[in-house]
Amino acid sequence: MNFREKITLGRTGLKVSRLGLASGYGIPAAPIEKAFHEHGINYFFWSNPRRKGMGEALKNIARTDREKAVIAVQSYDHAGLLTVRAVDTALKAIGTEYADILILGWHNSVPGGRIMELCRRMKEAGRIRFVGMSGHKRTTFGALARMQDCPIDVFMLRYNAAHTGAEADIFPHLQKNNRPGITVYTATSWRKLLKPGSMPEGEKPLSASDCYRFVLSNPSVDLCHFGPSNEEQMLEGLAALEKGPLSEEEMSRIRKIGTYGHG
């Protein structure tokens, strides 16, 4: 397994980097564009809050290399009243005519028919290509994973060393054929895994790249989100791609820390 190589994001067929940049953490445009051109990071999550640096970077990337980038936008509208407006606002802000993925944000049950119909219409109009969903209820994702005709193309899940429930509730239920793409957020457990006070006695805190490597070492995971706020944090995250999968010893240590942190 080579983390530097792009992977196919499930049934979407999109080729994506193993790390994806989230917009809400304040990193300036220049390091984002450098990550795209020099390190192959091509998945960008235009989420809330939508920071200026990411907006500028995506405009520049879309202007010259739109077909090489995979851009996901998000809507938290559960009623279907503002979904189209949210997509149009996002596309205008980042200077592109379409989003590769629309993430339906924070759904703990399957999105209603009204929203899915809106998604179908936006697909037909060329405004979005695929539909994703984020949420915290693992049993919902497990049920979707078992469906032969799952309406969701990309799952956006919580998964980290302290929250490993997806290993039992979701990943075993993924179909071998036509499975959704799997993306993960909160790899650092909201930075808890990076703090000395959250470690077992005698253990040093994990680094961000340790956390990303843990997530990406699971063969069910396609992509891990990361949210650097400066170039130093960006480089720390990118180190995960160079280091590659965890060794058995590293995995054992990180699981020990995660279990302690969860408890």
C-alpha cells in the first residue's frame, strides 16, 4: 500500500489523493496550491466555515486545472428548501460550474425523498456529479452499505484510534462491487490524540501524521480529511503519505492510546 498513489473513490471512479484538504482551518492559498501542484493533493472539501485562503486557491486551481481537482461542497439543509441555493453559492465562491460531490451534512437517517430528488435534478443539470453524506449514526451507514442500490455515492464518517466502531458497524458491510467511496474526518479525535494529558502513563502523544496513517492503514478507507491552519501543519500531515502504512508495532501502540483516550 503506497499512500502517495491516488486511489479510486469507490464507485464514483474519481481518482483522489489519500489526504483531502478541508477549508475551515485557515491555511493560506499558497500552501494549498503547493500541495496540489507539488504533492498531488487533489481532494478539496469546501465546508463550513469557508475560509478565504481555500476559496482563493480553488479559484486558481479551477481556472487552469479543474479536471484534475476533486471538489466537494456541503449542505446542512435537511428540508430540501435551501440545498440548491447552498450549492450555487458554493460554486460561485470558488469559481467553478460544478461540484464533483455534494455532501449532505449531518444525516443520522437516510436523506428524504425531496432532497434526493433535488440531487437528481442537480446531477442532470451538471451542477453536481455525485452525492455524499456525513453523519454520526453508524447503524445508518451500515444499513446503507448493505443496500445493493445505495443512493449515496460517498460516505463521510468519523473514524480514528479512539472511535473505531466503524470497523464493526460499517466496514464489514461494504459490498465488493459498486461500493461507495469512504472518506474519514476527525482522525485526531478533535486533537485529543495529540495532547499529553490524554495519553496512558509513559506514552508520548501521537502526531497528526500518526493519526492519518492509522486511518489510511485500514483497507476500507479511501481518503482522510485533514485541516491544517498553517504550512507547518500542512507538512506534518503530508509526512503521513511518505511514511506509509503503520507497522504492527506502531498499530498496537496507537490502538492502545486510542482505547485509553476513548475510556
